[in-house]
Amino acid sequence: MSIHPSLSAAKGKKHRSVHKRFERMEELKKKGKWKEGDSTFGLPKGKIVKVKIKKAKAAEEKTTEETKEAETSQKATSNQKATSK
């Protein structure tokens, strides 16, 4: 008999919709809404924001980085030519 897919060990981490209690406490500490000694029960749930970068934006960022690198390499070669003369 096989194991149901929901019970098998996940190979990668799945996206969770809310934080665990200790993660919520850490977030509230950063915001200053929870102090040591406060109750750990009844903490507000906060959504985990999943950030997706579109492929077009990622490709655009790569091209801008490549042009900057090309410009810096051109400046370096022109400086070397000027100093060698």
C-alpha cells in the first residue's frame, strides 16, 4: 500500500500561509508590539508575503548590470591605453 502524497516527506519547502508561534513572536518583537513576559497565546496572525519576480524584470535587471560592467571595462581599457602612451 502506498503513502498518500500529503503524508510523504516534502523534498522542498512548501509555501505556508501563516507564521508559527515563535516566528510571530519574533515579528512582533521587531515591531515593538510584544515584550518578554507577555502571553504567548492569542498572538495576531500575519500573512507571509510571497514575492515573485517576473522573468521580464529579472532579464531587464541582468541587461542593465551587463551594460554597467561593459562600461566599466571599457573605461579600464581606455585608462590603460592612455597610461601606456
